[in-house]
Amino acid sequence: MKKLLQGRVAIVTGAGGGLGRTHAIELARHGARVVVNDLAHERNVDAAGAVVDEIRDAGGEAIALAGDVTRPEEMEAMVARAVETWGRIDILVNNAGILRDRTFAKMSLDDFRLVMDVHVMGAVHCTKAVWARMQEQQYGRIVMTTSSSGLYGNFGQSNYGAAKMALVGLMQTLALEGERRNIRVNCLAPSAATAMTQSILPPAALERLTPEHVSPGLVALVGEDAPTRMILLAGAGSFECAHITMTQGVHLADQRVAGEALCGQLPAVRSRMGEVVPASGWEQYELEVAKASGRPMTFAADR
């Protein structure tokens, strides 16, 4: 029986351990040939090599390619090596990341900038390195790793949350730009046990929050029939979907008193009755102009 990802070539960044490791192993289990990427430090190289050995021992194909996602030239070189080895790149999983948790008052700008550089610019560098090839071959599947910290906020993670929500915005636009060339772009928001959760969650919960329970969600985002612009939440064997929605809101014609009026109508603005998921950012403009003109708005999802 043909495997879901048979013949596809995948890159997983930060794949020497944790979620990246299980992502690489799961992709290989479904037939993908996998580039296991991690930093060039000796410990990381050894870890990436161990993941490659696991994949090969199970009958899969994999190579380890070192490279720092914050260095675009290293990502370009990694992609070139992968293409030289297997001829194409079909799947990119932007998984590499770091934490520098502190409250915003105590956080240095260097720590804020570093987290943004690794998560956001790291994903940009990797995606830029594969984008033209995916356009040319009329096929591509890209996954950004977002987080509940970005979607909903977490105390002490202003840098991480900002980076993770930025990746949602990147995904939204790249999915629109890639649609014509069959490039589908999605986000995965994993829940997995980390050093941060050790002191917060009980042991029974931690036992369920393994990376192995997240990676099946990745497979659904990179296959032939993958969605696009989906924010998939995954943890402990459960899967949910997050949406950036827009409410119907209110229209206040008299700008002289709109500020005072709005203060009293915020509950109506917040009301989720009839809320929609816009097909693009333009639907905000269209809704607002339609309300100002006194005519109904037809959303792309309803057309």
C-alpha cells in the first residue's frame, strides 16, 4: 500500500530532539525522505545524526544537514544540498525555536530580539530558500509552528507570543500568494511537555503531552490533500482548530460623538453573533464600507 508521503522530500528544522525529532520520524514513517536539520554544534550534530539513524533503521531515508535558521546563506546551502541529493523539496516544517522567558519588565531587548530572529526570521529564511523551487514545481507544503502563547497569551512570554503570532500572519499571506502554484501553508500549535510545564502540570498530564501525540497532526497539514491557512492545535492526542474571526460590529455615522458612543457599545462590537472568518484582510475594508453605505456585505466564504 502506498504511503501518504511516498516520494516526497521534507525538511524539518530543529529536528535533533523534541518535536522536531518526532516530526522527522513521523514524516519518514509515511514515506517522506527527510532532511534532519539542527545547529552545527557538536551536540546538535550528534543528535541529528541519531535521528537519521532511527529513520534508517526503520527502513526510511534521511540525511542530517547542519545550519542556523538565523543565517539565510546557511538555509540556502542546506536546501541546495537537499536538492542535490533528492532532486526537489516538497515539504518544509519550520520547527526550530528557543525560549527566553521573563516578564516584559525584566526582559532585555536582546532576548526579545533573539526570540523574534529565531522564530520569525528563521522561518522567513527557510521559506525563502524553498519558495522559488516550490513555485517552479507547482507543489509545496509549508508548516509554521505557532503556539497558544501567541494565539491566546501566556504570562512571561511576550517575546515568544509576539513571534508565534507573527508566524500566523506570515502563514495567512503566504497561503494566498502560494495558492495559484499549489503551495499550501498552515500553522501547527503543539501542546507538549517542556521544562516550562514541569512545575505547572501534574505528572499524569505530562505523561499524555508527549511530542509523539502532536506529530500526526503535522502529517495532515503536508499531504496531497492538505488544507491551507489552517491553524491546527494538537496535544495529548486531541486536535482542534483556531480561527482569526471578525464580528459584525456596529456602525457609528457621526464621528463627533462616535468615541463616546463606542464606549457604551463595546458589548455589541464584541458580540460573536454572525462572526466570520475573512478570506483576506480586504474583507474588513469591504464590511466597513458596506455598513457605511447601508448595504449588505457578502463574504467570500458565502459566494
